[in-house]
Amino acid sequence: MSEKKKDELLNDHNHDGVDRRGFLKCMAWAGTGAFCVMKGGVLNSYSLSRISEISTPDMMGELSFVQISDSHMGFNKPANPDVAGTLKAAVDKINGLSAAPEFMLHTGDISHLSKPEEFDTVDQILKSATPKDVFYVPGEHDVLNDDGKQFLERYGKGSKGAGWYSFEKKGVHFLGLVNVMNLKAGGLGTLGHDQLEWLEDDVKHLKHSTPIVVFAHIPLWSVYPEWGWGTDDSAQALAYLKKFGSVTVLNGHIHQTMQKVEGNVTFHTAASTAFPQPAPGKADSPGPMKVPAEQLKSVLGITDVNYIQGKHALAVVDSSLA
Amino acid sequence: MRRTVFIAGLAAALVLGTLGFGAGQKSHVANAQEKMSTMEVKIDNFSFGPVTLTVPVGTTVTWVNRDDIPHTVVSTDDSKTFKSKVLDTDEKFSFTFSKAGTYPYFCSIHPKMTGKVIVQ
């Protein structure tokens, strides 16, 4: 399900020795479980089966984290009657990574109906993951009925507004954004004026060489507006990040992996741990897609991200649960 | 003979009246028939069906979610006339329209889903 490379760059605009054509070629493998490691500005790719050969701290980079998304705890229809089971399988996958990730990002739709027991179940399952720190942003399924109050109580400590925040790890600046509040009829995801003002201010004094990671639920690029797969004011957010040499955008919501590179920005969406959705336009609507039971785990997955300090683009690798 | 024909004619009119030409139609045998006071909007495949529903004042509209994903029904007019809680599969939301007007609404979880109730 990887996107056609419409925006493939052929020039090394930044003269930083980063082989972007090679990076894109590598990203196209990502859906099948390839592993790209950036070392000294050069991309090397390995199949996941060789992961034990390259798991020295040197090759694995200095920062490693995992993104999971769309666990939809509480969903119980035919597309997946056991979302707790597949989330547990995702945790097993994470625990099996040879370079233990330092922390996890959950890009939203933690719960299916914003019920307390659904959030509790996810918390319980994630307790058995090796990385103990989890950073959350809400999906539209997490802020039902109460304008996101419960989400903020559970996961929003230290955040602003509807739950946006930033933090730094090993020199990489992370921005957790919320684009699922105050959705307008006929519209897409939205960040809103207050959050955009905060974002501009938050990154104002960072050095241009600081790698940036933005994570939010709904894609921050126009994947398929007809299905609401986009954010109406993301261009403004990206304008504030234009000065940075490396920006990685991690999203969820569409329940399939997709990637796009545009200048210094790499956009990436993760698979769900609950159920897949159809590729843009390939069905009447973006609802849960049923696949034969034995194939389910192959269309669900996690995303492993590695960064070597001092280098540019992060290595983003998807792997399915089976 | 005439009386039989008259009764048969009245019966036919009653039958035709109750078959219902549509909720907005005023029937000539309104006294004899039951007024259609409930209309249903089916939610399925990320859409409201029918997208535009025209009803007479006093009608109760019931939205039924037949999709395998939850949805909401939230009016977008200035006074925010109605707002359902989250409807999971097979759950319902009803609202009685006591004032004429046009009531656009959407699903607040999937804002691309929009619909309209016209009350006459």
C-alpha cells in the first residue's frame, strides 16, 4: 500500500550528502519490512530477517522509539473481534525488537468509544511493553461525548489547550499536536489558531539543525480529502517548520502505511493495531476493511524509528504483526 | 349499487391514503387516516440516507446507525438545535421538529458526512 513517488527529488538541495533517491527507494521497501539505517549520511537497507547482524549500538543509531496507532479498544465487529489480542501482538513485536525502543508514541484512536474501560485496557496492555514511557495524542474516537476532558485527565498532564505539547529526546524535538477537536461540517482535521501560535513560538529559538518530529492523529498532508484524510491548516504549521533541515511527520487515522517526502519533510502514516481500512478511493467509504482471518495480522503493524545523532533524516520502518 | 360503489371508493381512498405518497403530502382523507409522524434516516457507509429529508412540522425523525463504525448527529445551525450522543451500531437518536425551517447537520466524528432536514 505505499504511495506512488510523485514527489521524488532528484537533486541534493541541501548539499548534506543525504542520498534522498536512495532514501525514497528504501521507504518503498518499508511496507514489506525493510530496515533503513542512516549512517554518515548514507542510507543502508537491510531486510528485517538480518536484523540480528546489524544490531550493534553503532549501527542502530542513538535514538530509537516506536509509533503505534489506532488501537480502537472496544471495537468488536467482524473486521477484528479481538482488538486486545492484536494490540498484545503489537506489544510482543515491540518487545522483540533487538534495539529496545526508549519510548512509544501513540498517534490516537486509543479507544473506540471513549469509554473509561477501553482506555484502562490499553493502559494495562501497554504496561507489558519494554518501553515504559508512552506519549499520546488523541484521535477523534478519544474525545467523544465530553470534548476531550477524559483524554486530558488521563494523558494530557503538562499539555496546553486540547492536549498539545513538546519535549526533547537526545537533541530531537518532538511536537505532539491535536487536530481532532472542533471539526467543522464538511471539513478535514484542524489545528486551530491557538495551537498554531503555540507551535510558532515553541520552535522559534531552535537551531535549524535540530531534527523535528511532529506527531498527530489525522494526516498533516492531503492524503484523500474526500474521506477527510487531511488537515485544513497544516500548511501553516509546516511553514513554521520550514527552516529545519529534518522534519518527520508521524500520523495515524487511515489504518495503512503511506509515506511522502517533500523537501525536508518526510510524512509517514502508521498501520493500525486493530483493523485495516481501504486504500484511497478503493471502496465506497473509509470503514473497517474485512480481510480473511489468517491475513489480519499482516495488515496491522507498528513503526520503528531510529535516529543517529548528528545526521539528518530519521530511519522510519514499518513492520506488520505477521 | 351506488352505495356499494361509494363505500368501495372510500375504502380505496383510505387504502391509497395510508400507503403514503411521502411524509410531506397532505392527504384529502386526513381525518380518516393516520398521519405519518415518524421518519427514519439510515446511517450507513459513512453517509446519511436520505441526505436531504423533507418532513411536515411535528415530525419525529429517528436516525439509526447501521454502519459498523460509530457516528453522531449534530446540527450545524446557529442555535445548535440537536446533538446526539455517540451512536454505535444499531443505536438510535430521535428529534421532533416543532418549528419549520432548514436544519443542516453533520457527524462530528467524520465531518465529511453531512445531511439536511427541511421542515415545512
